[in-house]
Amino acid sequence: GGGPGGWQLPLSINTPLPLTSAVSRGMHAMMEAATALPDTRGSDGGALREMTMRCCWNLSVSHPAVEERFVSLGNALLALATATSPTACSSLRVVAINYIMSLTSTPAHVEAMGGLVQVAGVLAMMVDNALSSADAAGRGADLPVLEAATRGVFSRPC
């Protein structure tokens, strides 16, 4: 097979994926770490928290069963909170916005995030936040966040 290491796991979204209790406990532990670690930028705990959140979001989109479990554990709400957090770095906000947008294809996940009005409000706020530090010519805007949030605002969820 392909992939960076010369192999890859042949996993289809159509393949049933029962989550054992051990896997569920591991997912729960990841979510606990993502929410319990300090989010102080530049600290060891902050770096571990950011890495854990990125792992949760990346794993979540790997298979519908994994996504359902992570959403039930609060992963979608964590993404909303991170996207709007003043302490989150720009790259983490972009990952959170992209994850939020991936969830909007499922109506139940939109509802888990507080509904479409809530999601659209967060995205609009992110556009505003990305532009808040810009001068009249646009210099100083957080362009990666602006791009991700703008794509989100103008996409067609559900």
C-alpha cells in the first residue's frame, strides 16, 4: 500500500466499526486531556492540550462511528470554544473551524453545536475577530482564520 510508511489501514466509512469499551475509554481519556490541561500558550500543558485537541478532531473524521462517539463526548463544543478562544493560536483556530465545517454535513452534529444559527454566529464572529487587528488597508488581519471562517460562512451546511 501507499502512505508515508509504505502501508495504510484500509478503512472504509461503509465498514462497520464497533468501538470496544477499551477504545471508548481511550477516546474519553483523550477528551478529558483536551479539556483538563491548561491552555496557557507556550506552556508544556498548553502544547499537549493543543496536540490532543488536534488528534481528537483528526480521529473524529476518520469514521462515522468514531465521529459519533467524539461528538457525544463534547468534541464539537470543544471546537466551537477553541475557535472563539482568545488564547488559541491562529493555526489551532483554523483546524477548529475546519472541523466545525466537517460536522455541518450531519444535522444531528449541527444540533449538538447549538444549531445552525449558533454555528453561523461563531463563524461570523471569527471573520470579525480575524479583521479586528487589521488597519484600513487590511494589514494585520489574521488571514488563515479569515479564509477558513469565510469559507464556512459561505458553505452550504446540512
